[in-house]
Amino acid sequence: MRKYARCIGLLFQVVDDILDVTKSSVELGKTAGKDLASDKATYPKLMGIEGARNFAAKLVAQAIEELAHFDAARAAPLYCLANYIANRQT
């Protein structure tokens, strides 16, 4: 479970960084581009947009892999959470 938690926590940050540079303030409901303006180290800045997207895909796959040895029905909410974080648009 620790690896699952680490993966989805990191996944949330990677996706947040991607959204910050690919969505507008209106779409996000918050100021877009703040990280770039304040020269923060972000995943898209370090890896490029595609690299960050690929990293996010690896993280969600790793998180889901960590759930493989749990009962599928009981782990279903955790699968949903990982996929929600990976695919969120705001």
C-alpha cells in the first residue's frame, strides 16, 4: 500500500503540473501558469510535456499493479481513484 500511496501522490503532482501549463485559468478554476511564472521546478519543465505525460502513465500503471494482490472488489475504489487522478482535467 505504501508504494500505491507514493505513486498516486506523485501522480497527482505530475498531473497538476501538466494541467498548469496546458489549461487556461478558466478551465482550471485557478490561475494557470503560476509555476512557470515563479520559475518553479515542475515535471513538464524538467521532462517536457510528453515526458511528464509518459511518467504519469507509468505512475498510474505502477499504482494499479500494486493492487493486483488484493481482492478486486475491495480494491475497486483504489483503482478508480488512481484512474481519476490520472485523467482529471481540472
